[in-house]
Amino acid sequence: MGYRVCVIKQSPVSIPSTILALLFTGCAAAGGGLPTNRQRDAGHGDAAMEVDASVRRDGGTPEPDGGARDGEAVADATMGGDAPTPDGPTGGCRIELSGFVRAAVEAVCRRAAHCLGPLRDTLLDGTCEPWVRSIFENTDWILLDDAVSAGTLQYDPERMCRCVADYELWPCDAVGLPMSCHQAMRGRVPLGGRCTFDLECGPTAYCEIADRCPGTCRARVGPGQPCTRGGMCSEGLTCWGNGRCGPIGRVADECGGAAGRPCAFGLDCVGATPDRAGRCAPLATFDAVAGGSCALFERQLCAEGLSCAVTEIAPDGGARSTCIARPIGSRAPCSTSLPDLCPAGEYCRTDWRSGTHLGACTPLPTAGSPCADVPMGTGCAPGHRCDERRICQRVRGAGEPCTRDDLCYAGACRDGRCRTPTFCGGP
């Protein structure tokens, strides 16, 4: 079986506004979230970790995992929702703190390619790496350097190599991080201690920030306990729409409704209303081959490098689709398709909602222009989002003026400014 993907029939799919939606949570309760896992092929090896001069092979031997270091707590073997990857040899690989963001961005995008399949870039702002990098640079990750310098976080360059490799293999419906990532970034602030963001508190705690900084490290809470964000919940749980911690929904689980339980990646909440729960279910596969038939609006899509494009309108008005190589040329004739046939930065402009599927590749609109009506994506150029007036707006960085959460890379607009999720110590 091929990839599966979250989509909404004949309706645009929204893009997650923070990296946490990609890393730690599942689909939105009412649909339109991210796809489920296709298990990664084994044997990728260390090549993926060679990213720049700060990620190097020096022939060294990683320090063996001897358990907790002085003053540190190590989580138990049940951490992470799924079986954690043991801390093992890294072949001399080191990811220095200066190279962390680049290595992490590449790992996230490689994982996304396996989780989202051919729709990765469609769902992730047109091009994965620039979007993910902007999020890393405008969320709590920007506080790593200061935390390491202050001694509230211990960073291990060798174990970070293992973290990066394990994260690429991490199931797409898992909540949290592999054990090796917690071993690579060890928070040293005890419960009750002062903090500025969650990682300083270790894997079993979070940084609670009330009306002033700094915050306080508190134990993460279990099922049914109140929450305002996923980081407050115990490993393997997420924060539901009703403000309570609970497990993420998998196939056939109830979702949405009053409880607001989200579905895992690759599942959508089918049949839910604000008052009535639906069921988590997969929506589509990417199995069709070049020249073969696909069903665009039934979400039977095509393999990597192909687009499911409308090629014929039946007498009854139904659209017939075929798998075609992509991308085609700039401003070339095109038809409604997923992923879009057009090159990066363009979309196939059609009146697909009324059944008119032929058009031409057209530049995606930028700030101040009306949003494009697309079957999937933001309807705006990379780095932009569609606001409530259907006008494209530039996504803002930390500290910039804002009016809505989803117009900030950090996903948090507080007092008219984009803030890091905890906004204690950040811009």
C-alpha cells in the first residue's frame, strides 16, 4: 500500500501554522491536517546527517549511555508513545550546536517526505526547507544557545546525530520525540525551578509561564487533565480541543465533536460536527503509475514525480484523471491537479469548483492580492497565508506586528506581536 494523506474533498486544505503541528500533533479535529506514516526503508545510514562543516565525522567514539548524569533524570523506556530507539554508536558523527538548525530542518523535511509523500511541498508552503527553517528560527528553538550557555540545558553533539537519524524513522503518527533526542538535549532545571521554555525542564516536565517571566518547571499531566498546549501533556498524549490531555486518534477512533480529539497524521475526522464526534479514517493513497488512471476528488492519487490531473470531462460532467509527469513549464496550459502540475511559485488557475478544469499556470499571489482558489494549499505564494478576507498576507517573524496566530511562524500572536509559543525570554 502507498502513502495516505489527509485531504478534504473539493475543499482547500489548510497548512499548519507551527512546526509543532508537524512534529508533535496529528490532524486537526475537523480535518485538513497532515498524513499518516509510511514506514521508512531501513539502511539510510549516516549520510543524511552530513549537512555542513558543523556536522562532521572526526573518527571519534560517542560516549556510551551510562544512564543519568549528575543531577539529571532520564525518562523510562515507555517514553515517546512508540518503542524508543536505543542510544547507539554514531560512527564519529557530531552535530555541533551551531549546525543544529540546519540538521534538524533537513531531518524534518526528510520525515515529511515519507509522511506526506508527493504532497509534502504542497502542504508545507511550496518548499519544505525554507518554511521549516523559518519556524525553527521563530519559535522556542531560538533559545537553545542561551540555555546551553546558562547551564540549564546540556547539549550532546554525538547523541544529536542519533536523534536526527532516529527522528527520520519516527512514525508519522507518533506524538513526541525519540528517546535519543531527549538524551541529546537534557534539561537540567528541576521541578519547581525557574525556566524560559520546556526543554530546560526535561522530558517529563514543561515550563509553566503565568503572568510574568521566568516560568516554573511543572510535571507534565496525564489523561483527562487540563491543558492549553500539547507540551503540557505526558509523552504520547496531546491536548484535545476541549482543553484536556488525551491520546491521539487512530483509525476508527472517535474524533472531533465536543471533545475535539485530533486524529493521527494521515487520518481525517470524518463526519464530525461541533457537537457530534466523527471517526478517524484514511482518505487516500498514492499508488497510481504514469499514464494510469487516478481519481483526483476520490483521493486515489499518483506516485512520486507525478500529478493526478483532469484529462477528460465525461458526458455526465464527471472528471476523469490521469497520472502525468510534473512539473510542466511556466505559464503553460494546465488542468486541475494534485499535486499541482505547475512549477514552484505557480498554480493552475481554473474554476474547478464549477467543473471548469482547464487553465494556465499562473504566479501565486503575494501580500495584498486575493488568495487563489486551489484544491489544496494556502492559495498564496510561499511565506504568505490567506486571511479571513481571502487576502494573502506575509507570515511574520518573532516580534513583528500581527493580528492572528496563523500569520506568525510561531503560531502565536500575543498583544499584537508574534511570540514564541512560551514567549518567555524570546522576542
